[in-house]
Amino acid sequence: MANKNKVLVTDLDGTLVKDSQSVSVKDKEALKQLNKEYILGIATGRSLKEIHYIEEMLGFDVPLKIAFNGAFVSYNNHIIHENPIDPASLKKVLKFIESNDIIFDALDGEDRIGTHKEPNRSRLWNMTLIEPKHLYDYINERKIYKINIRPDDDQADELLEQLKEAFPKLSICKSGPKRIEVTAPHVSKGFALAQLRKNGHFEVVAVGDSENDISMFEEADLAISMSRADDSVKKVSDSIIDNFYESITQLNH
């Protein structure tokens, strides 16, 4: 039985789901072993619906679910934190996107809504990409937890700074070279872990690979980074691994 005070939380894309399509046999077996000793958690920029997709792939439920980078957090099927983008901010961000002709998709928990196209459907994890006729009006009428902005590699850093300057109160970060993620104020994986700690004393191990994992690493007692992570991520980690299953070795040291 898992120790009720020990939590292992992992990122998905590039970490547990290394290729953003499926969990390898070795990684799946490692997670099953860890499930005996730890309360397991998933922390992702993706939606709760996509976490459920991975749970089906694993064959068991994960008690701690951190979706949309922390805009939605549940523990043992109870919502402990929820923070979508407020309507006024959403309208302003969408106007910025439309004015600058930016490729994007907005997440309401059911669909990916916007102009982004994904040719490899295996990366969508049962989500649907839709682009309604009155796109911006359609999105403004919904509860949106996160917006993915999709710049070219050479434009990402410049656009990131423009967004931070235009929307200083929103949480904005890069997640890979071609994606910038926009959420409500104070939303982060680290803040989500802080909300969990309000429900008890937890010893937390975090595994990740992207800039949106840095806050989670800073909140964790032990941070494990993937070797392909950016230097900014690796420098705040306690150890580095090539594959998720190697985390077992790190925890046994």
C-alpha cells in the first residue's frame, strides 16, 4: 500500500509519455512499481480528459491530477483547486491573438478550439480540434482553462516577452520550443502542489522536462529532470535521467 505521505508526480509529454503518443512498456512497469510505495500524480498542461486517456493506457487511476498546468487540481476525485481564465482577460488575449494572426488552441476541457492543426492524431489523446465559424465569439462564451500559442521556433522568445508585457497578471510560460501557454494568474504546477500540501504533510518527488515544470521542481522535495530538458530546467533539478523508468534507481539511492 502506498505511503499516504509520499507523492510522486510526473509530467506527461516528454517525460512519462516520451514521444507524446504512448507510454513505453518499461515506463509503465516502473509506474506500477512506484504505485505500491507512492501516491501517484500527473501534472500536465493538457486537460483532465487527456489525463483520463493516459489512465486508461496505464490500467489504473492516478489519485492526484493536475491539469492545464495547475488551473484544475483534483485529489481522490475531489476538486481542490480550479482557476480558469477570467472572461475579461480571455477577451483581451483573444484580441491580441487575432490582431497578430497567431496560431493557437484554447482548452475548455472537452475540445481544443482554435486555428492549430495537428496532422498526427495520435498526439491528440481523444481530443478534437475544432475551428467554429465564429471562432472568437465561440471561445469567449466558454470556460477556458488554458490557451496554447504556437509560434515558429525563431519567434517564440520574442512573442513570449510581448505576451508577458501585454498581460503581466496572467501566468505565461514556454513549454517546448514551439508552444507558449497562457493561464490565469498564479497558475502553475508548483502552486498546485502547494494547494495539495494544504490537505496534509506530503513528501513530494517531481519528474519533468519542460519550463512549466520548474515551479513544480521548486516546490518538490526531490526534483528529477529528463536529460533532454533545457538547461534552465536541469539546473533546478536534483538528478537527471534519460528515461522515466530510471527514476526508480534514483529513489532507491
